Amino acid sequence: MLLSQSELESITQVACAQPHSILGMHPSQQKDRSVQIVRAYLEDACSCEVVDVSRPDGPRYALKQISEDGFFEGVLKGRSDRFAYRLRIKRSNGEIRQFYDPYCFLPTLSDEAIYHFSQGDDRQAHNKLGAHLREVDGISGVAFSVWAPGAERVSVVGDFNHWDGRYHPMRSLGVSGIWELFIPGVDKETKYKFEIGTRQGYALLKTDPYGKRFEAPPYNAAIVDEVEEYAWGDAAWQARRAKTDWQKEPLSIYEMHLGSWKAVVEDANRPLNYRELAVELIDYLREMQYTHVEFMPLAEHPFDGSWGYQVTGFFAPTHRFGSPEDFMHLVDQLHQNGFGVIMDWVPAHFPTDSFALANFDGTSLYEHADPRQGFHQDWGTLIFNYGRNEVRSFLISSALAWCERYHIDGLRVDAVASMLYLDYSRKEGEWIPNRFGGRENLEAIDFLRAVNQAVHEEHPGTLMIAEESTSFPGVTRLVADDGLGFDFKWNMGWMHDSLAYMANDPVHRKYAHHHLSFGMLYQFSENFVQVYSHDEVVHGKASMLFKMPGEPISNKARQLRALYGLMWLWPGKKTLFMGNDFGQSGEWRYNASLDWHLLQFPDHEGIRCVVRDLNAIYRSVPSLGPGDCDPDSFEWINCSDAEQSTLSFLRKGTARKDTLAVVSSFTPVLREGFRIGVPFDGYWEEVFNSDAREYGGLGYGNKGGFRAEPIEWDGRPYSLCLTLPPHSTSAFRWRED
């Protein structure tokens, strides 16, 4: 044996951080330097030969087995040159295999890549770390790399080595904390994990933080895949998106949980897969006139009950509905049919599951060590350490990977408020102030600015939408203007106020009228999305339909139609959760299909038709979508009619014909001869009436419209004398002088 006993044991006992210094081919350090020494540690090998592949019919050199568990060593006399070789082994079952030695290759990561990752400004870490099919020196295999600076040693384990950490130890790339190994012959569909030896003396078995695909729990192994091979057909959509200013375009978003949208009854009520959705979902979006679909998180997650918000695979579509290629097909088909795709993205926290990011290398690597900074009390999850450069590279690359690999058109960033404040949901003494003594999470703010800037620069036209429930300033202001750089922000205040108003018995609504009008005080302080999301129809909050007071169902439906009319005609982009758009009776259940059978009943079908027609109006009237973020597009007619519980306003465009007069009434009283002031003489066509018979309403209305009368009202020279149906929203468009 030429190497020392301690060197041998560092390999056989898996304690070597630089296995390439021992394994592979090395020139002799003895007097005779005209020889090469080859060492290999091989699972289940009885014999091993070095086969010279640099020459035709190259010679073989037998290696000597010096340990029972497969350590081989040999001197190749007369060979002072390094040459390409394979290892030829015979196994105990008589099988003979021949393969390239993983320990004869240089690192696959450049110094520049390592530098940018360590600086926290690497936008392409997903194309470097993890597992990537590569061709090195003309030899195909997989380049594995993982960041684990607290580890004593790291091994790749998988199908190819019986999950035994002894046989593929990785090399440490110094102070970067990255471990790397190229393994020839490994191909797609191979399952793998990283076995991490901690400084505390125990081993951890971890999935790949950068994994592109995962198997189902409870094993959760990463799977080698080549997601770049898909042939996209959405170039026209991509080009159009890059030139679009979404602040001036209609944006009507259908929010959905893919696993509970529709079930295949004939197949044990399983949810539709990605490819089935590419047919049925597109048909539904087209019928309903939405512009975009927003998927609740489809990144890999172990627990169905988290709805996808406790992510363990930040770069991988969940296995539940098909392969990454199947997901690409869904997105591609949506684009080719004119629909944008937004996905919920969760950089605010991650679960404590032992196989994933938590305590990754035996240290608090991705999270803060101090629970006052690193533990999320509301969800029992861990909070990212946004001040750590490598964590920033990880998260920024995650956002960009969804845009790059899967052509996602927007990310709705979940729980932004919990990121912005160090004292979020914490009592006094349960949080640590920032360096200035304040409650703002300065590192998280810097991260959000960086990720928004990166997405906008790398993928023009891609939307970044914040779920932010406080009045933090400048959420949708440009980073250059000291804002966070989001395109839009969910209008949580308007949502809560409008639902609080509707919860009142109609006879008492006049005392809560401020809930309807207050939102206009801040409506244009940010670029808002008006939203009724999944969070409002779970945990005992009741469905949207059953939030409406009174009986029977038809009365509830009438109120909900009126509320949707107000929402769509009010400024701001639109987001509505699935089932809300046909008045689902029960609360949303993540593990059961929507109650599509309800559409046979007029009240539910009527609500669906209202949303469909509101989407069509919203997309066709230039004063609506293009004016969502423009304060000049809105003008009150009367916001103070609390006694009658009515609200009226104008939506204005650049031309008279784009002007809409909107009036909502939120009591069960039929009001005839109700007058509102309008700015122009001429005919005003009734383009929407939520009480129309085709919506299941009572059929009261205004016979298609009215010609304005020269009677001053509401401070305007002309007025309309209207019939306001009970619980209704109506809209009138100026047509001609």
C-alpha cells in the first residue's frame, strides 16, 4: 500500500474533504516519477483494471484491492503521462462494468461563478449548483454541486451507488463552502440526495436545494432532469409581453389551486394533471374572458395541507400533476391561446422538514440561528436569512428560474408584510431590532428590491405582485425612486373594508358607508390589484356567497353580483379565486373539487355570467383597464349617500365615448326616479345591470339607457333619471350627443 493508513481511512470512513487528492490518477511522488498511481474506491467490486482509452486497443493495468470494502490502488509503470482511462470492474455476481473515473475531472464550476454566488449577486445559480447534465472532455455525465460550508464532508448518493455515502465523496471548493463532483454515466431520471457529514459527528441526508424535479414523499429524492430540452411555441407571446405596459392594460386574473379545481370522477376523483388542464382550463378562461391565471404555489412541497406555501423545492414544479415537461406544456398552451401565467412564489419562509433546507449542513445555513429572527411563529416555519449573500443568490435565482425555464409571466410574492417587519406577529421582547433600532427588516427590503430589479431586467414585461397587508410606503414605486420595485400590490384594505360593509344587515349599512368610500383616499397611492382571494373563503370565514347576509340564496346572489359589479368597475386590476366566480356555497377545500354541479342552478350560473360579462366590459372599455392606475380616470359623482346606501362615480378615458357612469345600491329597495349627475349631454347606454334576468335577477332596469336631461345634479350640468334595482350595480356608457 502506497498511501498512508490515515489517508486510506479518510476515504473508507468518509472523512475526506478533498477526495480528488487521493482518488484518481496521480504522478508518483517517489524517486521514480515515470509512473502514475491510480486509486479507486468502488462499491461491490472484486477486481479493477485501468483501461487506457487514449490508444486503440489500449492496455489494461490491474489494480490491487487493499480493503475489503473496495479500495483499489495500483502503479502504472512506464506511464509518466496522464491519459484518459476507464475503470473496468468485476462484481461479486459476475457482472463486468466499464466506466470513466469521476476523480479524473477538474471542477465544473469556474472561479467567476463561485465569486458571484458568494457575493450574493448571482442571478444564474440555478444553472450552476444542483445537478446538471454536462459533457466534460467529451464524456457525458452529471455535474453535482451543493453549498454546505458547515459540513466536514459531503457525498452524492443515489440509485447509482446504492445510496452509500462512501463511494462518491465530493471535493470542497475552499472558502466558498461549495462541494462539487462530476460523475460520468449518470443520466436523466436518476434519483439522488446529498449525504452531509456535520461537524457534530452525525450525518444528514438532504435533497438538492436546486433540484429540478422530485419524487413523491416520503422519499423526496431529487431526480436528474434536463428541463432545457422542451421546444417552446410561445415566441409571439413572449415578444408581445416584453413590450406591454401592464399598468395600462386590462389585467383580470383567475386565481386557482390546481389540485382542487376539477376531479376526474372516473379515476378515483384524482385532480386533473398538467396536460389535461391545458385543455379544460384554457376553455374555461376563454369562456370567462380572463386575461391571466394565477396558480397557488406549484413549487415542490411535501404537505398537501400547506396548499403549496411550505416549499421544499424552490426550482421544481410539484410532481403531483406531472413532469416539468408537462408543466411547460401547460404554460406553453396557455400562452399560445393568449393567457398569461402568474405563480405564487414564497421567499418569506420554508418548512422545518429534516430532508430539506432546515439545518442543512448541521448549522442554521438558510435560516437565522436565533429563533427571534429565524422562526415564524404563525406557521411554524423558518425565516430566510436575507443578509447572507448565498441565500440571496439562491432566492433571486429561484425567481429567475421560473421565468427562464417555465416562461412564467409573473410572480405573486406571498406574505411580503412578514418579510418587511422584524416584529411581525411578535410581542415585545420576541424580536431583535435592526442596526438603527427600528422594526424594519433592512436585509429583506434590500433583497426584495434586488429580486424585483433582476426579474424586470432579465425578463421584461414580467409582473411582480406583492401580497402586502400594511401601509408600507413605496411598495410599487421604482427601486430607483427608493421603492420596493413591485409592479402591483394586492389591495387588502379595500377587500377587508368591502367585506366588512357587506356583512352588515342592509338596514344598518348606512352606518358603515365609510367602508365603501374610504378606499379612494389611498387607491392611487400604489398600483393596486382588487382581490377576493383563497384566504377569504377558508377557516370558518364562509364562502363569498354566504358572506352575504339574509335569505334566501337568491338574495345573497343578488348582493354578490352587485359587489362584483363594484369591484370590476372600481379602479385597479382584478383577481378572483376559483369558485368565487360562480358563488360556491361551501368554503374552499384543498382536497376536494369545486362544486361545479351548482351551475345547474340559476343563481350560481347568474353569478358566473356576471363575472364573464364584467370581464368582457373591463377588457373592451378603454377607461377601465388603461385607467386602473391613473387618478384622472376616476371621479366621484356621489360618495356620501349613506342614507340610501348608494355609491356613484365616473370612469373616464381620453374620449367621451369611453366615459362610464357607475351606480351601486346596497339595500333591497327598488329606487325609481333616482337621479345622478353626468358631465355630458346625449344618450347613455346601460351596458351592465347586475339585476338583469339573464343573471337570475328581478329584471328591473333602464330599458337599455337614457338621454341625459339638462337638469343640474351632483354639481354637473346634466343628469340621468334612473331606476336602481334592489342590491345592484349598473353602468352607463356615453354613446352620442
